Amino acid sequence: MKRILSAALAMAILAGAGAAEAQGRNRVQIDQRGTGHGVAASQQGDRNGSVTVQGGRGHYALSSQSGYNNFQRMDQYGTRNSSTTRQTGESNLAVTAQDGLRLQAQTNQYGYNNVAGTAQMGTNHRAVTDQAGANNASAIIQTGNGQDVTVRQRGEGNISVVVQSGYN
């Protein structure tokens, strides 16, 4: 119930800020299965796309896109995972897929032609991708238990790859 109220509050805040109004060519698809999920999605601009599939129990997802031709997809299975994606600019792509228990992913992209991917399996992981500029690419994969990573890239043409496994 708390996650549903949080999602409702987030939508109210976004609506109050004028961000809830979307152009006709923006697309949002949300498919929730299981129980206790919360989702908030906001798009402003043109030709933005968003897909959220959750499954399992107790997930929370927040997506916010502003600009042109941005796309994001989140898949969460398992239990109590949370994912936040914020994109501003043009032609940015963010993909997050989580499975397991209490996984947290956050992706922030500002600029154009940035690509971010996050894949987590296991328990208690945290992954943050923060990119600003143009033509940056980041991929994070974590397995096991208790992994934590933050990637921050500024400028143009940066590439990062992080793979972690094991137990913390």
C-alpha cells in the first residue's frame, strides 16, 4: 500500500509541475503482475517510449522522460526491487532488468545518444548510472549478494563496463 501511495504522490507532483501532459506520439506501456507494485511514469516532448514490466511482489518503478526520441524499459521480477530512470534530451536509451530480492537501480541521462544498461540478479544490489553529454555508453551487471556500483560520466564518447559477482 505504501508503494501505491508513493506512486500516486509522485504522479500528483509531476502533474502539478506540468510534466504529466504528453504529446500524441509518446508511448507508455505498463504490465504489472503479482501484488503490491507501484509505478509512476511521466513523458514530456515527442516520440518518447517507456515499457515497465514488474512481476513478483512489492516492486516500485519511476520513469521520467523529457525531450525527443528517448526510450526506456524496466523489467523487475522477484521481490521488492526498485528502479528509477530519468532521461532528458534526445535519442537516449536506458534498459534495466532486475531479478531477485531488494535490488535497486537508478539511471539518469542528460544529453543525446547516451545508452545505459543495468542487469542485476541476486540480493541487495545497488547500481547507479549517471551520464551527461553525448554518445556515452554504460553497462552494469551484478550477481551474488550486496554489490554496489556508481558510474558517472560527463562529456562525449565515454564508455564504462562494470561486472561484479560474489558476496559482500
